[in-house]
Amino acid sequence: MRKSASKDAKREVVDGPGVERTLMLAEFVRHNLFEFVVREGMKALDVLLEQERQSLCGPAYERGRAEGARRWGSTEGRLVMGGQRVSVRRPRVREEGREVELPTWSAFADRDPLNARTVEQIALGVSTRGYRRSVDEVPAELDADSTSKSAVSRRLVAMTQQQLDTWLRRDLSKERIAAVMVDGIEVAEHTVIVALGITEGGEKQPLGLWDGATENSVVCQALLDNLVQRGLDPQRSYLFVIDGSKALRKAIRNTFGQRVLVQRCQEHKRRNVLAQLPKKLHPSVNKTLRDAYRSPSKAVAKRRLLQLVSRFESEYTGAAASLKEGLDETLTLKDLGLSEALERTLSTTNPIENLNGTIRRIQRRVRRWRDASMVRRWVAIGVLEAQRGFRKLRGHKSMAKLVDALRALENTNSVDAAEVAA
């Protein structure tokens, strides 16, 4: 009986009028907190602006002030709030016939946060038509605007073009690039070639892009020329990881000669070989290729791959030719002393494939492509969005071994050049 009475007593306390009022207040706050914060924030902004005006002009209604800044009433102004622009009364100050901008107002009226919010919303999947619904609803008296489809589109075009121009003009001479991955992606009947740099510390850095009708040698050469103009030293040695494109390989040879290491993507090679074999052979061949590429030395790996070539030469000539073509360049990183994790990472174009995957995901929402400029801007949106999630390469701690191999290659080429000159 005492236990039940205790429960009843507790229930009376919980169900009392004080608790009911607390619940009602909590419900009110839940529905009105944002509006309350906005209104109080506007009051705080008014106080800040008035304090700045007073510091310039002195107290209101002060007499005997003939020179310096003067109060000049107030006017309607627009500032950025929550991904939109709202209307606010702002105090005015004039001095010697010109308007004096209040620092706090300049900071809040800056359009950069609005432009950045627009690009971020679009990258996250919000359409230009749905942008208005994605931002917070502010009190009606603030007269919010800049959320219409046309306004969002104009901001998106201007901001992405600015970001693209800045990115494609960025100086590369101080980036300490050790490896460059290059791959093409099809966007709206355009082929965009994207270059991803790997620094000596294992960080990923998007380097540039170039677009054309196909992944031909002219487009590939134009991309490499652009990178060289922006600071990628053609006299240095780099590791280039490519998918096997002959046009790209030719452009690398024309630009860097024998001063670079070229690693052909093992994953692309595996797909090309399997595509020319019946499906019943895929499991066994896939295992053989995997074991060969994971061999402890280049000699062992090459022997296993050549055995596979001999096995296919009589019946599956296409698969044999595909495997034999560029075989040595699929094993470039063998015997360099890299960690297993880093060797596997740099033996494929997977890092740049992940970048291209983000580009495809974002551009998939576009229904109408207008021109090549639009293609480049949307690719830039994808690159910048992917860059947010970049991490160091797996096995980056052994990047020093790769750098040592590249410097040794540089020295060898320097000696050879000196001997030729003599």
C-alpha cells in the first residue's frame, strides 16, 4: 500500500499545473524560437549600428557640432540572412557630401555568404526552383528576396564562373606535386579531362581541367600545357597515373620526355582483358591478375602476366594483345620500396575515379546543357564539392620512397643530358 501511495504522490507532482505551464511554454518555444531569435537579433543589430553612428557623429540631438560626420536619417537596406536577403532600416551618416559606410552594416550586407550558400545548396541537390523552400522562413516584415529561380541561377552562374577562373589560374609552382592522375569524363557530349595532383605529403590537389569533343591528343596536350604554364615544372620528374589512353601517353611524352614515371591503371587493364573473355573464365583470370599485381617483385609479376598471355594467344587473341600492350607500365611502381597500401593506391586511377563520381552525381540533375562554359562550371562544382571530403592517400607515410625514386630519375636524366651536350 505504501508503494502505491508513493506512486500516486509522484503522479500528482508530475501532473501539477506548474508542469503543464512548462510544457505549454516548451511547445511555444519550439514553434517560435527561430522567429524570436531573428527579432532579437535585429534589435541587437540596431544597437550596434547606432553605437557606430554615435561614435562617428556623437550623441543624438547634440548641439554645436558644425564639422565632421553628421547623422542623415535612415533608409531601407538589404542584408544577407539564412541564404536570402532581407529588408532592414539602416542609419545613414554623411561627411563632406559623401556617404559613410558603417563597418557592421558592410559585414552583414556582404553578398559572399549568400553566394557561397547558393553553391552549397545546389551541390547538395537542391534545385534552383526548390531553393526558396530550402531556406529558413523569416518574419514577413523583413521582406525576404533573392530566392527565386532566376535570382538563384544568376548567382550560381556568377559564383561558379568566378571559382572556376580562380581555380584554373592558381599557381602550381609551390604545391610540391609528386604524382599526377589524369582521367576523362563524358558530360553532355563533351569530354572533360581532369587532372588530380598528389603532393609529396600524400594530399590530393585538383590541378585543372580541359574540355573537347573527344579525349584526343590535342585536348590532352592543351591540359598539360596549361599545367606547365601555371608552374608544373617540365624539367622535374613526376609519376603520371593514367588509364591507358594513347593520346594522353603521347602528350606526356611530348611534354616531359623520359623524365617521368608512367603507371598504367591496373583496374582499367583488368576490365579490358575480362571484356574480351567469356564470363566463365572471369573468376579464374581475375584471381590470376590480382595475384600477379600483388607479387613481391616486378620480375615475378611480369612472369605471371606473360604466362597468362601465352595461355590466351591461340584462342583469345584480343585478350592476349590487350594484356601484353603496356604490360611493363602496369608494373612501374614495383621494386620502388613503397608500402603495399601506397603501391596499390597509386597503381590505379581510383582516387580520380572517386572525384569523377562526385562530378557525375552532381551533373546528373541538369536537364538542359546550354554550352561548353556551362559544362566546365558544373564540373568545377563537382570538383570543389569532392575536395571537401579529400583525405590523404592510403599509405601516404611511404611517399618519401616515391619522391626519392623521382629525384634519382631526375639526376640520371641530368647526367645523360650533360653527356650528350659534351
